[in-house]
Amino acid sequence: MGIFAGTYQIGSMSTVSQEEADTFMSEFEELVMDIDGFGIFAHNTTIALPMFIPGFGVAWGLFSAWSTGFAFAAITTTAPILEQVPPLAILFLSPFGLMELTAYSLGISRSFILIRAITKKIDLRTFIKPTSIEIGVVVGLLLVGGYLEIYMIELAQEQGFEMPGLDI
């Protein structure tokens, strides 16, 4: 969790030009235009499941953390009021952020455990059951988190809070 959060923080400190931010926001708005809770779940699951691949999952997870931080930096460039929001608050203070952080951390950790077992020539059959359980937990967390995230976005919009890119 700490490594994921640290990498996310580094990504969020990136300098994003106005042109890059505008390009990112137009692509992001197109992506989330008609998204619902299941769409968020599907998107997050396609990010999380490769994190279970031995070795590769660690690199993929860290890249995902950095890119999510970079996305936060891009959003902040287009909506300067968000500069007052600490990037890690999104991860640690929102219920869906905690669920996603936990899910991604499980995948990255299992990837590391599996690559370590491979290098030590440990029989991988002993890892089938715990890995399967963790994948189930990740899918469950992301499913609940996706619907919770869309609910919170819609609730915030009903209260008059508008955030660029989240006009659902």
C-alpha cells in the first residue's frame, strides 16, 4: 500500500502543461460520459487483474499508480481549486479510494509473492487457493467500490458540486 501510495503521490506532483491537461480532460470526459457503476468496476478490474501476473504485476501496478497520480495532476491543472485537495486524500479518505487501494495492493503483493516463489523454485500449486481467494476479494472490492463511487459522484452533483470530467 505504501509503495502504491508513494508512486501515486509522485505522479500527482508531475508538471502538466495546459495543452496536455486539456487533451487529457477531453479524452477523460469522453471515457466517463456514459459510465455507470458497472463501467467503473469493469475499468478498474481490467487494471487490477494484470497486477496478479508474477513480476509484471508489480511494474504494472506501479505504472498504474503513477498514471493515476498524473491524471490527478492534469485535473488539477484544469481545475485549480483542487490544488487545495491533497492527492493522497482521494485514496485514503474516500471509501471507494480505500477499496481500490486495497484491491491494487493485493494484486501487486501477490505478484511479488509469486515471482519470489518462482525464483526460489517453490511449487506454485500451493499458491492457487490463496491467489484465487485474493482475486475474488479484489473483484468484490472493485464491484462495490464502482457502485459506491458513482453513487458519491451523483450525490455530489445533486448537491451542486461540479468537477471537470465527471459530468455523468
